[in-house]
Amino acid sequence: MPAVVEEIPRFLDVRQVAQYLNLNEKKVYALASEGRIPGTKVTGKWMFPRDLVDRWMLESSHGGLLADRLLMAGADDSLLHRVVRNLGRDAGARALVSYTPTGTRPGLELLQAHRADACPLHWGPIEESHLRHPALLGQYGGHRRWVLIRAFRREQGLMLRPDLTAEGDGPGGLLHRRLRWAMRQDGAGARRFFEEVLSRHRVDARTLHVTVTALSERDAASAISLGLADAAPGSRAAAAENGLGFVATGWEAFDLALERSIYFRKLFQDLIARLQDAETAQLAGLLGGYDLADAGRLVWGQD
């Protein structure tokens, strides 16, 4: 008489997952608590959809080579939007490629929670990025599995109503004027950079007349174009694509944080190749304020 093969249920508990993957139950609990294995708590009990566990195993076993998606969330950038858009256009229905501008810290939180595959980020002047970016990642529990890839360097400053730059004010003069400001949200890299500029010019952020809270660079630029604000922190490229004035305050590194397995994913390698190609260089020249010399370089996480 043939042996009866027990059917594997569609939803597994911790014990069943441990048997299914030949793991210790404590290890399954640890993976679930860290958000590294797909599961959810139902009335206090961990449950794991078998189909997602299977996909997770394939993804882990092949370093992401079989994945057909690249979901990015983090800092906003005009050039990266165009590169991602073109990558998605060419992938068509074969893959899902998306880029959501949440700001640097919210993007890292999504990366930590495995809701995003990569997080674009920037966190202060270029001279200190080699220290600041790794220190920022170190505040998240998943950072030991992450690497940091340089996308480009870009120029940061003040986006302005076009008529304001005609008066020849530098950053200090503009900051001491009674302007309406579109301020970025907490956790945005542009806000962090701007706060340091304010400190350098001895301006208290609480004295600024803030009329809008912008959730991305494009939101900030739009607020100025729509007459809701006179100025906002942002990049030269964001100002250029919206026909705004711009006063530079410095350069910054714009990097991509991601898990090591995602680095080998074909879609991510395609993204890096596009950052290094002639079409992107031409776009960067049109927008202004970019240096692509180090695009694709591993800057942290090789150990």
C-alpha cells in the first residue's frame, strides 16, 4: 500500500515552517521578528503564506536574479526619475519598476521593513558623506545586510521665484529676507542640508515664514510655481525643470542603499548601466548640477 503523503497547508504556523524549511523554531521566530521571512501575526500567532515562503526561498537562493521587480522609495531626484521611467518603459509588462519619493528616512524605514528594494538617500555635504551615510544606515537593524552604491553627486541649494535671483542676493541675504518658504518634511535629506545652511548663516529655522510642507523636491518646486511659496530647499535640477531661480549652497552625494542580494538583481544592474550611459549624461547636462563620475561605485558595505 503506497504511503500517504501529507498535504502541505496553504498557511503555515511556526512549527510547520520550521519543518518545511528544516530550521529550528527559534530561528523562524527570529526571522519573522526581523521581517526577513514573509509572515503576519493573526491574533498573536505567526502565520506564513506557503506561496510567499517559496518565493522568498527562490529569491534568497538565487541572489535576486529571478526577481521581476525593482521598487525604490526614498529621496527625490529629477534625473533618477527619468532613468527609472526609461527602465520601466523598456521592461514593459515583463517587470515592475517604480520609484516613490518618500524622503530619505521614510525610505530607509521601508527598506528595513522589506517594503522597498532600494532607497535613494542624501544626508548632508559631500565632504562628510563617507561618514554620515554609513552612520545613518547604522541606525537601522538591517544595515549589516545592506550596501551603499553611489548614484551621482549633485548640487543642492535654494529654489526661488525667478525674479528673486535677479537681485543678486546670496544664500545669506535670502535667508534674512521675509520670504514664504516651502519646507520639506522631517526625515528628508533636503531639510537636513537646509538646516545646516541655516545654522551656518545664523538663522533660526523658527523665524522662517513657512507656508507649505512639501513631501518631495517636485512638490516644493510646484509650490513656488503655483505662487504658494517664494523659496524652498532643493537641487539645481529640480529648479531647472520647473523654470525657477537657484542659488547654490553646496554639493552632496546621492547614494542608493539596498540589500546585497538586490545588488545582483538584473533590473538593478540595468539601472546602474543606465546611470553610466551617454543618454543619462546628456540628460544630466540639460538639467545641470550633476557629477556622474562615480556612478555605480560601491562606497560602503563590502566587508
